[in-house]
Amino acid sequence: MLIPMDFKEVLIYAKLKDLIIKKSIEGAKDYNVNITITYKYKDKEQKLSQKSTIKVYSLNSISWEDKKRLASFVSANDENVRSFVTGGIISKFGDIALEYQKIPKPILQTVMVWEYFRTLGITYVQDPNSSYQAVSESNVIDYVQFASQTIDRKTGDCDDLVTLLCTTLETIGINTAVIDVPGHVFMAFDTGLTPDKLLESGINENMLIVRNNTVWLPLETTVIGKNTFNESWEVANKRYNETLKSTQRLELIEVRNAVITYPPLIYPGGSIGLNTLPNYQAIGEKIREDLTKFMSNTSQNLEVELLSILEKYPKNIHVANKLGLYYARNGKFQLAEVQFLNVLVEKKTDVSALINLGNVYYIQKNYDKAESYYTRAILLEENNIGLLVNMAKLYLAMGKQVKAKELFAKAEKLNPDVAKQYPEILKRFN
């Protein structure tokens, strides 16, 4: 409501028809419009009309006044991109996913996407007329490609490649973020880990970004045409930490939050096609190389981290048990034995250490020692189902069928599903 001689400015939002949006792919265009305002004056409805011209910029246009606007190019609901990623990338490497099940799924799938695009030959090309460095601090209208366009053209500048990676990951349910620093933009993705699980994962915390209980892994997208996933990670992490230590601007923009303010458009270009079929064998080899290096690095990091904690707190039985498990899982049974025995020096009744020692001896076929530690553990926890099953396996290996059957029956009584979980043991009794 306006009082006499009052003045008020009201923003009017126009909803564009799909036809206009599709046509905007061709570039900016002026449209003649008729604006009609309906209002009441002295209880009578009045109308005021005015003809005007509106410029609709290209679908690829962006102003960098607010960096969150890049989210409008990242649609998690782009079915064409989703089909391309799930059908053309993720589904092709199911065997690799089974081989590396210990790696968090978001990391595993991002490695697949990265190496696919690297093999496809997507490369970084800086726009000589409007580089991000030149336009990101101005009001100039810039040009950003949608993911489909970058896949088709196989080139893009830093913001195009960020959009490509963010869109492909968002469509398969991986949260992403845009990292804006002076003159440059790169990205990060949600690893699916929580801060309290970092030590267990073995990933060096200094190589990650922890914000609001989310663990982000940064990637430098401009090196996608020549560098591996791990190398891109190192470059991005270095840039992030250098900027963090300086007084320069550093902003991590979560796409899922930014799209609330800047809802994304779905590129209307249709399904994505390639002129030549990708060399899936070559891609698979690169993925395995990346994942093997990742596993090696995280494994070493975990050992170093646990050893450093024990150096400061040698009586920490929780960490000693973890280190013993790490050694056991990696076939270093003598080192595992040392850690579990150290735990029992501090606490003779530690059931985890007793069971773990029993397991270590069982794997090495030292059945008498395995029986000794299992027996000590079962006296402390007589209804431990996992232990009862382990003892049943041990007695079968020792040829003590009756004792094995008795312990397995007790485990089955405590949990009827045990029979379904261990059908191979049940067969031995028939």
C-alpha cells in the first residue's frame, strides 16, 4: 500500500518460456514486452500498461558479482548427464568397485569419473578474451559451459571444468563445493567420511578440508587432461592451504546450499553422444593405478599416525588394538601379536585383544595357542556370538567335531540367522 506522494521500487521477476530458454543457446536477444500493472485507486481497479524491451542473455551468461551463481549451471537432476555417468562410466567398472570396497564410495566413483574424462581427452584451455582471472573481479558478463557442452567440445576453462565435475558428481548423489580464490576457481567433493572416522580411514587430515562435520577432498580441475586423480588432489590441496595461510579471500561454496538462491537450469541440448567409443581397458588401468596408490598412501598414513599416538601414550590400549588389527589385516602377524600382547600387559581381561590374538594364531594354524586365547575370552563373554563361531571353526580345523557343533548350536540359539550367515560350517556337520 502506498500513501500519497510515496514512492516504492518493486522488482518484477519474469518466468521465461522453454522456447525462449532454448533459443538463448544461440546468444543474447532483445524481446519486446508489454508490462501491465493492476492497482486500486479509490476502491476502483486501475491498469497501467507500458511497452518495453528486455534483453535475455545467452543461456551460458554469468555475472561473477556473486560466485554462488555458478551453482545455476550445476543440476543434480540433469537426466542426460546422469545417464551418461551411470551408463557410460560407473556401470563399466563394477569389477573395480568390488576390488576396492574398502575405499569410500564417493572417492571410488570420483576416481572413475576423473580418469574417464582424462582418457577422453578433456583439456583446460584459458579463454584469452575473458579469462576467469580477468573477469571474476568485475561486473563483465562471462560465458560458462554446461557439463554437456564441455563433454561435447572436450575443452573448457577453469569454471567450465568445475561445472563439469560438479554436475557429473551431483547427478550420482555426491555433494560438491566450489572453491573460490582470487583469480581462480576449483572444486571439492564430499568424501562421505565424518571427522571422527578420519583416523580409521588412514587419510591424512592435512590433505582434506573439514567443515561443519563434512570432510571434503579438493581437486584442481584444470589439470584433468594430463594429471591423475591423486596429482590433482595434491595440487588443489596445496593451493587451498597456501591461500588459507595468506590474507587472501577463500570461499568454499556448497552447491546444495547455493542452488537454493540460484536454482539450476537443465541444459536443453538433448542426450550426450561421443564420436568414438572410449578405451575402457585403458581407463580401467588408470583407475586401478589411482586406487592402488590411494590405498598405499592411506595405509602408510594410518600406521604412522597410530605409531605416533602410541609414542606419546604408550598405554593407550584402544590405539594398540587398532594398530594390531592394521598389521593383522596386512599379513604382518608378528607385529600384530606384539601389539595385542602389549594390550594384555595393561589389561589382562581385554576381550578384543584376546580374540584378536586367537584370530592371529588361527590364521597361522597355531591352533593350540588360538584355543588358549579364545578360551580366556569366552570365560569373560560367554554369549559373544562372533567368538562362538570362531571357536567352532577352530575346533573343526582341529578335528573336534562334537565340540564345534556344540558351540555353533549355542551361537545359533542366540541368533537364528547365524546358520544363514555361515552355511559352509553347517554343511560340515551333516
